[in-house]
Amino acid sequence: MQIVRHIRRAVRAIIPPTLFLGLSVYFGWNALHGEHGMHAYHTQLQLREQALQAQQDSKSEQIVWKRRISSLNERALDADMLDERSRAMLNLAKGGDIVIPYGPHEKLY
């Protein structure tokens, strides 16, 4: 009888701390590795930083494209400069233009 009493006393002394320790380990592991744990939070922060960087890149690209589009407005183009540049690119001249030929090693540009 006394052995049974010692076994019961030992079981009553061991089970509650073991259960408490098991619950503590379970909740601790979930706090770190669970679906809403610290590692998941760190991953979400990295994804947020990537999204903010992508947003900033897209805004800067949008500004560049808006500037390019606004320069295509007909009021933004100077007709004389456009005519001069197109003739230079096409290697053409008007009838009254004076043409000064350059040598083969003397380049204008």
C-alpha cells in the first residue's frame, strides 16, 4: 500500500509541472515559428519593404514617362530646332543653305 501511495504522490508531483512545461514549450514554439509568429512577422516586413521599393520605382518611372509625354506636346517642340535636327540626321540641306564640306578625318560631331 505504501508503494502505491508513493507512486501516486510522485505522479501528482510530476504531472502538473510536466503539463505546464509542455504548454510553455508549445506556446513558445508557436510564438516563434507559428503562422503569426516572429519569423512570419519578419517575412512580412521584408515583403512590405519590397513592395514599398517597387512602388517607389514605379512612381519614379511614371514621373519619367510623364516628362517624356509632356515634351511631345506640339507647344513644347521648337519648329526650327526640329527642322535643323531632322536635316542633320538625314544629311539634307535647303536650296539656299551654304554647305562647307569637311575632310574625311574632320568630323563635326
